[in-house]
Amino acid sequence: MFLNVLGKTFRFLGYTVQYGCIAHCAFEYLGGIVVCSGPSMEPTIQNSDIVFSENLSRHFYCIQKGDIVIVKSPHDPKSNICKRVIGLEGDKVCTSNPSDFLKSHSYVPKGHVWLEGDNLRNSTDSRCYGPVPYGLIRGRICFKVY
């Protein structure tokens, strides 16, 4: 009786570990559902929009200008941000705010990307914290679910 219960418990734990590993790999390498919040990407992505983020692009270095990406926040590593890629390494980008009279430009360093929100007047992005390391990119948004 005891061996039967012990065997079922180990079998259950084995299946739990296997399915946990499969789920981890799916979410880490394939993608997942993300709920976006905040006004920085309006009107493209509204507050509380649900999107699908695929993660293969970041592993194969296929992120391009114009892509909308999910990135670990440079200020708070516990949170993610959603921004558009404006410049890749070596690109010249405008580093000033839209309201500034004199425009300043800079080059994106190697291994970094320049990110900006679509709502330039209400977005904390690379204009505030500078170029973002490519390693902080979590995924690329493919489509809106809802």
C-alpha cells in the first residue's frame, strides 16, 4: 500500500517536472501572451491591449527597425516595457525631445538598440535612459490578440 502511494507520488512529480520544463521552453523560446499597460505606445497599442510576443527573433538577431518589442526596463528589472525600435547599432538617431528647438543626434553603440514610444510626448524611452542593450529584449510583438 505504502509503495503504491509512493510510486504514484513520484510519477506525479515526474510528470510535473516534465511539463514544467516544456512550458518553460515554450515561454522562453517561442513566445507568450502579454498585457500592455500605459499610454506610451498609443495609438498603436492602447492601455490594456493583449498582444502575442514571439521570442525567436531576439535569439536569431532578427530585430529590425520599426519592430515593437518587449524589453526589460533599464530602470526597474522587475518590469517590462513595450517600445518601438528606432535605431540599431551604428544608426544615427535624434536624441532630443520633439519640443526641443535645437535637435541633437547620436550614434547607437554596438550591441544596443534605440527605443521610443509612439506617443512621444508621453513616453519614457531611450531619450531618457539612452540606448538599451540588445540582451534586455524579451520578444517582438507579432499581433494584437484583443
